[in-house]
Amino acid sequence: MNSIGQLMRTAPVIPVLVVDYASQAGALAQALVAGGLRVLEVTLRTPAAFQAIREMKQVPGAIVGAGTVTNPQQFDDALEAGAEFIVSPGLTDRLARLAIGRKVPYLPGISTASDIMRGLDLGLTHFKFFPASTSGGIKGLQALSAPFAECRFCPTGGITAETAPDWLKLESVLCVGGSWVVPRGAGFGEVEALAREAALLGPGTT
């Protein structure tokens, strides 16, 4: 199983997906993978999410995880559906210890120095900076990164195709999360084209 660090280095953008219809999930994953984005985060914001994970898992090359995981039941259900990694909007000891104990790649959300210190106490060094645009933006993450040189981040929340390159220039940023790659109502051809553009943004440095 890939580590969370390896997953974050796979492509510069992790699509943050809200899937309304599981019947479309396979074709959506095919479009994203064809465009060069293999790591896919399916948020648990719709009733179709778990089945969408199952459908996307069938697509060759796709690495599918569950996002917006906030409790152990969702964690278990996501793994049962085939999720290969777990993303949370925040950081709790309960979920972190569960992921560490199960050896599941885990990306918890942080927005403060105290969040990061709690994660480090648990043995975590990779975090989602969320919500990025309203938690101080690039300057906020730069300030947080300074005393935590060992940590690496995936900023998510309010990031666009236009602002992503600036985030990716930060030494502490391995990738960004974004929903702009899959706009509401977009056709699969458009999604593939947007994914191809996103895949060329370039990774952050380590």
C-alpha cells in the first residue's frame, strides 16, 4: 500500500469529488485518469459516495480514497467500499489512532499550529491545510510551515486553476486539492481536458 506521502507526490492536484450518481463514477474516474490525475478523493457528502468508490476502484490506474471522513463508522464503511486512503476535514485522536493502527494512509485537516503539534505527537507529518483560502491563504501556510520543517501539506478549499501554481511553489506543499477539475454539469471530455491541464501544473518541491 502506498504511503500518504507517495500518494501526495503522484500528481500535483487531487480532485475533490462530490458524486451525485454512482452510475457516472466509473466514466468520471476514467476521464480523470486519462487526463493524468490518478489519485481521486470521493467526499462522503452524498448517498452515492460509497458506491462511487466501488465503481471508481474498477478503473485501471485509479487510486481512490474517501474524503470528509469524520467518525470511525465512516472510516470502516469507506474501507469496506475499497478506499485506499482516508481524508478528514479535521484532526481527532480517535480517527488518527484508528488509521495508524490499521496502517491506512491518512490525511487529516489542520489549520493551526496546535493542530500540527497534535498530529506530530501522534506520529503524523502529512496534513491537509483546510480551509486553505480562509485560514490565512498562502501566507498563513508559509507561517505555519516555518516551525514545522518536517511537515508536508495538501492545501484544499477555495483553490482554483489560477491560484494552484502559487501554492505549489511552496516547499512544504506536495499537492493541492481542488474541485475545479470537475465543475458541476461538465461532460467527461471537458473533465479530461481540465485534468490534463491540472496534471501539468507541476509538483511542489520536497
